[in-house]
Amino acid sequence: MKISFPVAIIIALLSIATISNAQKIKIVDGDPSILKGQTSIAFKFTYDNMAIGKFENGQDYIDKKTAEYNAKQAGKGDRWAKEWVTNRAARYEPKFIDLFLKYGLMSEKDDAKYTIIFHTSFTEAGYNVYISRHNAEINGEAMIVETAHPDKVLATISVEKAPGRTYGGDDYDSATRIAESYADAAKYLAKFIIKN
């Protein structure tokens, strides 16, 4: 099958865009093979000192967006700020857990021998305004600890540039995009741990 020159260029550009936006996962310290043979795992999530977009201090981003939304409609910013935090437990963490369990071939148990503490260090909410879009993205670290001794980190794995988008393109809500970032991070983290 012969591909026309313009189509070949488009395919090449899409390939470059995909490669440049590729998620990166690597072992920072320790040995994740301690999870070999484990059938269950526990989870904990932290967001301390998380940067958001261009804001190194995430609270500055939240304050700015809250003020902007409240200026447009009284109370809208306050509702948005509350949802920004509640979406973590309501939408992001369940996505992460579901995909990790699916690809890690495990079940979730609070009293499992090991716990994964996933700390999100950076969030990019992205945008989708019909004619233009930018994927959401998160960076973080997955720390594997003994559930009974959570202060002792046995392995740390960094996750960078976990992209968040829906294939149908109907991710106009930032929480939908961010939830997909957590799903993507969990899927490839689980595969990485199994491989290593």
C-alpha cells in the first residue's frame, strides 16, 4: 500500500508528538520485586507541596481560580475549590486503584502486607475548548512500604508525564482529564512493577 506524501508527514508528526509526550517511569530507590507473589495491596495518597500548572505553590493556583470564578458568579469559585479537593478521593484515587489492580493482578485490602503510597507532586489540569486542547498531566512517586511500618520505604518509583485525555474528546471537565492521568499512571506503574 502506497502512502501519499502529506499523509506520511502527518503520521510522522503524530508519532513524534506521542513520543515527546510519553510517560516516564523509573526506579528511584529500592527493589519493587518485593511485591512478587503478593495477591493484595493497600493504597494511600498524598498531595503535600503539589505544584499546579505554572504555580510552584499549588495553593496560589487554587486561590487564583477561586477568585476568578467568584468574580463571574458569587460562590462559584468556592464550589470549584471544594470540588478540586474532593475530586481526589471521589474520582482520581478510585481510577488509580481500579487500573492498578486490573493490570497488577491484585486485590485491594487495607491489611495487605504492603501499601503503595502515591504522592502527586505536580498536576497540569489541561484544557479542552472545542477548537483547542491540552492534555492533563501528573507527576508523582509511588512508595512501597510495609503496611505495619509505613515510615520505612522499601522502594520508590517515579512517574512523570502521565497524560490525561479521553479518546472521544469529550473531556471538557478538568476532573475527567485529571482522572485519566491517574488511570494512565496506575496502568503503566502496575506493568512496570510486574516487569521489574
